[in-house]
Amino acid sequence: MRIQVSNKKVYFKSYKKNLEIHPFWLRERVKTKNLVDKNTDQRLYDPSDLSHKIKIKRTSIDKESLKVEFSDGVKSNFKVKELLYELKGKKPYSSIVLWDSRLKKIPSIKYDKNMFEKKKTYNLLQYFYKYGFVVMQKTPRKKNFLVSFANSIGVVRPTNWGIYFTVKSRSNANDLAYTSLPLKAHTDNPYRMPVPCVQLLHCIENEVKGGFSTIADGFAVAKYMRKQNKDLFNILTETKVRFRFVDKNIILENWGKIIELDNKGEAIQIRHSSRLDYVPILEKKKLEKFYKARKLFSSLCESKKFEIKFKMSPGDLIIFDNYRTLHGRTAFNTNEGKRHLKGCYIDYDSTEGRLRHLERKLRLKW
């Protein structure tokens, strides 16, 4: 991919397309100090007030920069790498990698108290977006660490559970997560609008023999299901399901598809929680197909082919993509000792924003 100039025109060339860049597209990206505020990177003018008939008067290019003089007299020196980065329209993270139980090594990074403005945090977030989860090991178990760390890579999103929630077995629990019962593979909070994107779970104590954590790549399961049984895959992408949470203080409801696709037909969100979902009344044969499809999807997520099972150690903190990675837990015996986790939620915009900041600070892209 490259930028070329010819006859006062600028072109973006790649193996798929040869695109002439509109002069106005370049003009509104000029960042001279009289046009853009240096502290906020915001324009000091409204581009709608400019003439859209602006043309390129002169231009030249080398490996590092594109020099352009516009017909309104404005001159700019664009960095070629920055323009290419924007023209590619890519996210600030590497392409995702689908995985199953053959994943050789759980993506992990050892905690470092001085890591927050360094490449280690950048690598942590890259792992998260690449695999849909990452484990940070040997973190402090002090009371406020989880929220403090979460706010260092994003912004904590409070819910009716509070700023964070405590996962312990207790009597009269208002969610099965707060018992010693096994939890099937699920995504959290499908009843919220919108569903929280990123979940963090911090292991404080884990003295029991059971209570193993389980995870599965929902996107990998969806791809496999599409290939093996497209008819059942399709009904999960077409049928909106009602998800509902109830306790004495609140009733939360939302509708969504178990497998959500984007406009290119790629999976972008999994909503699956067998404790909370209610399919609407449909024609009998369609319902039979839906139930068969949901059962297949659920069994694949918990199968030897896709499920990874591991024991969290005190100090382990797992970050996983709640739109992609399903998680669960095996049963445990409370008489054997304590099992105590803390959790909270953040959203993509804040983690992506942090990744872009580190990318800029460390000059990893340009």
C-alpha cells in the first residue's frame, strides 16, 4: 500500500483498489497551529464553512512526507505513515486469532507496578483483542487494586451490582454466580442495554479443589457451526431472544441474537446465558430448529474441542471480551476453604482509547 502523486492529484494504491483522494479530504486534515488546537487536536473552524471546490495547487512526495499546497493558500506537510494508517481504516490492534482447546499457551503477562505507561500494558491489550482474553499474573490482592487497574486501561462501568462485584458463595444469593454450583459457558449480562463489552475477574482466594474456570472462543464456535451446519447457524443469527434478570430490587430485560453478525456476515457479538434466555413464540417447526441449534451451540462451547479449563491462582486477573469469550466454572465444595473473586466491567471505547494513546506515546505505528 502506498500514496502516489500525479498531475496535482493524490492517489491511494493497494492491491485491491486505486483511489484518488479528494482534495477536501486532505484539506480538512491539515493540522497547522492556526487551524487545530494543539491540546485537544480539535479543529478551530467548521469544515462545512469551506468551499468543497478546493483543489490541489502543488504537490510533492517522498518516503516520509506528502507536501500539498491548496487553492485557498493553505500549505501542509502530511506524514505518509499517518495517512496510510488512516486510509487503511484499521483498528489499533492486530487481527484476531480464533482458538480452540488446542491453544498451546494461555496468553498471559506478569504484573509490574510500573507497567501502566509502558509497552507491557500495550502488549496486554494486544493479547486481549487478539485472543479475546488475557491473564495478568501475580497482581496485588489489596482491596482497591481491581478498580484501580481497570481504570488504568479504561473506565469502570457501574451496574446494579455497584462499581465492582464480589463472587463468593453465600446464602440467599440473587445470582447463581454467588453459589458453589457449576456455571455453564455463558456471556455476562445479556439483559443489559448495551451489554458490557469487557469483564475483569480478580482472584483473591482459591482454596477449594474444584471451582475451575472454563472459557471458549464463541467466534470460533460460530465459525465451526456455520461450516458444519449452516441451517442451525442461521437460525441463531436470525432469532431475537429475550434475556431477563430479576431480583427484589430490579428487573432488567433486553433482546438480542445469540450470534450477532455485522454487514459482512462476520460474528461481532455472542449473547448466551441458558439461565436467562426466553425465545419468543414461533411456528412449531422453527422453534424445534432453534432449540436444536441452541443446544448444539451450547454443547460445542463446553466440548473437549473448544473448552479450556484452568485453575485461577490468587493474584491472577483475567480480562476477557464479553462479546466473544464465553466463561464458566466447575462446582466446588465450600467446606474445603474459601473461593473469592472480584469483578467489574469496562467498555471497548475506553480500552481502545488507551491502546491508541500507548501506540502514540510509544510511537509504535509511526
